[in-house]
Amino acid sequence: MKQSTLLDGKKFQITLRRLCQQLIETHQEFEDVVFIGIQPRGTFLAQRLQEEIYEMTQVKVKLGLLDITFYRDDFRQKGSGPIIANSTEIDFIIDDKKVVLMDDVLWTGRTIRSAMDALQAFGRPTKIELLVLVDRRFSREIPIQPDFIGMQVDTIDSQRVSVEWEEVDDKDSIMLLTESND
């Protein structure tokens, strides 16, 4: 498998900060805004952006973590073993809130559709916006587009985009993985 680094180090941090600036421009005071990170990897993005926005504005945006395992249309096809779900940690109602749904990579759109289905258990928001660190264009199976994008990558189906987070992977980076024909 061939690896190419798309983003790391200082450029990774600048990208996160730029996303925060866009959120601040859009929401200003964050009065009725909540962040929801999609488990497992979107939670690192949501937590980082919550911390960064607090540093920049002194406003602590409510943060929830959403597991979508049993809302996926393919959860029974994931393998023969038992399904292990992550936890959902949302201790607030999203009625009349603007939800910023966050994930690390947007590819087919199925994860986001599942997340929107799962969100219904927590109320009816006035608006749902999508923020992704990486938008893999040209591979959508469901018509979903992000409102906030860290970077766009044009890929083919045989490639994978991997986001590493220093919290669990010891470094921040975005990698493009391509199967080699050796």
C-alpha cells in the first residue's frame, strides 16, 4: 500500500483554525449552536474545534458524541462477529438548536444520513450543518454536501483517506492510501 501525506503538522493546525474562523463568522455568539461529533473519529475533530473556539472566543459550545452503529444501512454486513458500538454522549436536547454535525472524512454520504436519523432521538433542530475535515468528492451515493470543509480530495474507489489524531495516533495527519499493483 502506497501512502501519501496530504496534510500534517502546522498545516493541519492551520486547517483546524480556519474551520473555527468560519464557524465564528457564521455563528458569532454560538447562542443556540451545539456540536455533535460522529463516533468514532469525528469526535476528535469536534473536541478540538470546541477547545479552539473556546480559546478564541471564551465561549464553550455544547458538545455531544453520537454513535450511529445501529442506524447504518450496512451494520449487519460488517462481518461475522458481534457488532461493537461506541457510546452516545448527548446530555442535552437539540430542539430549536443549530446542530453542527462533524466527521473526519465525507465519502459516500451514508454515515451522515445515518447520523441525521440517529439525531432524531434528541429532538428537532432548527438547522443541521455539516463540517468535515476531508471531503472526498465524486464518490457520493447519497446527495449530501458539507457546509464547512477542511480540504477536498479527489480520489478513486480503490483509495482510502486516513486521518490520524495525536490523541490516539501520536500525530495529526491526513494520509492518502493507494493499493499498489506490485
